Amino acid sequence: MLASIATPLCLLALLTPRVRSSQTLLHTARAATSPISVNLNGVTYVNKGLVGFGLIPSDFRESTGDTLGGIGSGIDLKVGTWKRTSADTYTGTFIVTPDRGYNVETTVDYQSRQHEIDFAFTPYYGSAKLSFSAAQKTLALTYKKTVLGFERNNTKTSGLDATGVRAAQNGFPQTVSADPQLPIASELYPHLSLDVEGIIANNDGSDEYGPYIYRFTSDGKLIQTIQPPNAFLPRDASGALYFTSETNPATGRAGNKGFEGLTLDRVNNVIYAILQTATIQDGGGDKTTARYTRLVAYDVSNPSVRPPLVGEWVVPLPLSSKGKAQSCSEIQFVSPGVFLALSRDGDGRGGDDNNTKYKQADLFSITGATDIHGTKYDDPANPVAPDGKLVSSITPATYVPFVDYVESTGLARFGLHNGKSFRSFRQALELIMWV
């Protein structure tokens, strides 16, 4: 993928999160048979298709003894590791995270973690179909290590559904490190429950239960929790926090659809996080009305103060042919005001249909969009899109479809296809990163 002003690579993970029966696939996109161009804010971006593919067997065991399984909740490039080692090969280290454990009937007591995976990337630009073994060599992956996540009191975190609420620490919100009310597994098992989705190398992550942004040290210790505005917080009809992901709250983020995407503007030290779909009051209780999701921005440049909210925008998600919102699974900062978004249907292996129809890396821009932070819309009593219809005074982000990851010609060059047989393109796309 080439922009008119730069030549970054777009790396995409194709994964089966928490599914142990298949294989975990990673592939990269940049150049295919016929380039496709889009224009956004006067800049032309060119998609040239698929140029790399890699694989990690899903039964591979990491250093704690667990299977690696799906690693698609979040991925980023470890700062300082990207290198060009020859004319046609690049190396580096991925920081990746699973979410809350294996895909079983109920949630499990799975400690949050990050994996480090080294890679050697040798892009393939030819038109001939590669053998499956040759295709994997274009993105050679080597597991390195796992770092487990811990709370402040050095106890492990959990992936169990958050049925309880821990009281806020004294000093919140004024104190920099004090925590707000937190999701816990239960009053009897009061471990912090995390369903980690987004990641910023080397130590920040976003969560579905909160939805919160958690900041960790590089060795996995929690140091700060960022709580979004009240409009985002899941509350029941009485107004009490209701962190469970099993059912929808009365207001706030929909069940299991919290901060799925997370990215960082490293020049200005601004964190951006996006909800997977609209809040309940904005139509998030149904896919046909869940289009208008929200993006927030926090300034993390000053470690001596609690990160202030500095921006909030409405982002319109793409719709299926049946008018259903395609959930946003990840975002990546491209340039000021411009982001990549991984939007997708829920089909593929582990979904209702083995044939996936929408797996895309799209572009969106908040330039010219209405900044609603600090306004009445941060109160759930004032939705931005009641019944899924955007308030006329709000200008949403500009959203442009871009890279189609189920494009058959590109998949065929690497021995893949969209369907239900082995080695097909059926793994669920979970995340995207721009390096």
C-alpha cells in the first residue's frame, strides 16, 4: 500500500481468536494485480494488494504452557525494531495480544498477556501462484516470549466475565494513578477482568469490559486507567455500572463491543480509541442501527497529570448489503486526522458463514468532523444518533473504503481462497497496523 507522500507497509493479521482447531495466519498487504486508488483530504492512497503471508500453528505453545491460539486482538511493531536488512528483506518484532482466553461456552480465568514475535518480511510482487510452503516464507515468524499482566498489588488479571464492580480508589479522578470503579470477575473473586483488544507498543492496551484504556509498564504492571466520558460507560436502568459483556446495558457501550481499536500519534503523544460499534443510546443494540460509533483522543504527553480528553468524533461504519453495521476491529494512525480502520463482518471460521464478505482496511478522516468532547453528548441522555439516525448538527468523519482482503486474485497467489476448505481465507480478521 503506497501513499502519494510516503511508502509505508500495511500489515494485516488474519486470525481465529481463541480457536484452537485451525491455524493462526498472518499476512501483509501492499501490491496486487491492478492498483486501486482513493483520495482523502487531497491525498491519493494506492492499494497494490497482497505481497506477504505467514503462519503460526494454533497448537503452538507459548512460554506459559498455553497454546498461542488466536493472537488477533491487537498487534503493533515494537519501537526501534523495524530494519531493512537487505534490498528486499525487512525484519522487526511484533507485540501481539490475545483477548480473554479460549473460545468456549463461558469465559475463562485467563491472565492477560503480550507476546513478542520476530519476523522477516520478504515481499512477493510476482503474478505466479506460490506453493503454500513458499508463500509462508514471505513473512517468516518466530515466537520470542510472553509477558503476563498484573494489577498494582501484583495479583494476576482475569478474563472471566465482569459481573462485579470494584470501588474507585481514593483520589480519583484528581490523582494521576488512582483507578476509577473497575470491572472485576465477582465479589468473591475480585480480580480485575480484562478483555484486551487494542495495543500500543510497548505498554498500553484497551478493553471491552470498561471500556477503559489501561497503561502498563513494559514488564506487565498496571500503572494507570483512563476512563472515558459517561456516555461510554455501561450502566443499567438504575444508573449503576454494569460491566458484563453477556447482555447489553441500558446505556453506554454495547455488550462485548468496547474499545476494540487503539492507536497512538507518537509525534504529539495522543492516544486514540474507538468503540467497535455505536453506544446503546446511539442505536448500538441492533446491527441495523449501530453504524455511528465514537472515537476519542487523550493527551498523554505529560505523565504528571491525568490524561485529558482532547477530542471526540462520530465515525460512520460501513454497511452490509442488508444495512447492518460492519464492526470496527482496529484503527491505526496514518497522519494528523487520518486513520486506517479494519472493518469486517463476523463471518469466517468460527462465524455463522465460512464465506466472509467484508474484511477491509478502510480510511477515515476527522478533518472537518464535529468535535463533541465536553458537550452534552457525553451524557447518555443526549444521544448523537437516536435510533441510529445521526443528529443533523453533527458532521461525522469522512469514511472511504480502501483495501479488500477477500480479493480472490491476491489470495490465490498465496494458495488461499475464501471458502470452507483447509487453507481457505476463512479466518476472522482482527486487526491492522501501519508501520
